Amino acid sequence: MSKLSSSQGRHQDWLKLPHCEAGNRIGIFGGSFNPPHSGHKMVADTVLKRLGLDQVWWFVTPGNPLKSHSELAPLEMRLHLTSALSNHPRMKVTAYEKVLGTPYTAKTLQALRSRNPSVRFVWVMGADNLAGFHHWQDWRGILGTVPVAVVDRPGASLSVLSSPMAKAYEKYRLPEEDAGLLPDMDPPVWTFLHTPLDQTSSTDLRRKR
């Protein structure tokens, strides 16, 4: 098989949803991953273990509507890099948002729930994204669709607690010690997970190119 045809076949796989079974607990870890780095892997490893997940699906978005696309690497390159980084039998990489034709997390999660009603999905995000979470389209809809796990990132701990989302949904915050219950709970519910911090950031990596 030529390198070109092999790449095309791999890309077709990325456009599909990974396989799952009824009752599975699956973390949806979305992002541009431009590029993916060890801090992202720390987030994925943390939720896989702490939430007792069966799988983590890395959703590599074609483009973030809240970020400039001027420095955005091609989707296929980011998929290759993310696949190499994740490198775990229970971590899957997909570009299914490209098939859905939407860059919006709320619509993506609604589509996943509709397609797999018996799967327990959790939206996974780094704490560095939480300060601006209230600017996401239908952010309250996200919290009403699936449980949310927020994983600590460098310099983000204080902004998590003072963010509009944390204040508005304070009574729905699950204590960290009970995080293993999160996937089986009905939304809205969220938890904040502390973890050893990795200082790597995609922005810094792009600046070093």
C-alpha cells in the first residue's frame, strides 16, 4: 500500500466515531490540539484513571470559532500528532466534528447523546479554558447535556473558582474525592480535578517554531 493510500485510509477512520458498548463511560476531550502536547496527555490520563472511564475520545476540531485560524495546522497533521501522543489502547482520536459540520461543542455533545443514548459521556476540559467558557455557544446547554470534568492546568486554579461558570453552577460541583461517581450522574454536575501540573502549552510551542 502506498503512503498516500495508507494516509487516506487512516483519515477515513478518523472521520468515524470510535467503537463503544452500551453502558460505557467515555470522556470527550475536545480541542484544536495545535499542537498536542504532554499537558493534554496529562489531562487525558487523569480523567481516564480518576473518573474510572472505559475510554477517552480525543475530538480534534477542524477549527475553534473563538480562536484565530491563522496559525492553525492542517487537520490531518494534528490528527497524526494527537494519535502519536495519546498512544493508549483506551484512548481514541477522531475528527467526527468535521462529519457533523459544526465547530460547536453543545451541538456535538447533543449528537453523541442522540446516537448513543446508553453511553455515559463526560465532557473533559483543561482548567485554562474555563475562564472563557461562558463565551462558548450554548455553554449552559453543554452543562445540561453531560457531566463536566475540569482538570487543573498551570496558573488556572484561582480563575476556575472565580469563573462565571463556577459561580453559576457552584451548587452542582461534585467534591473531588467523589469524582469516580461523575460519569453515572445526571447533568448538570461538574468536578474540578487537581493533578501534578505540566507547564507545556500549545501557544508556547507554536512560538518556538
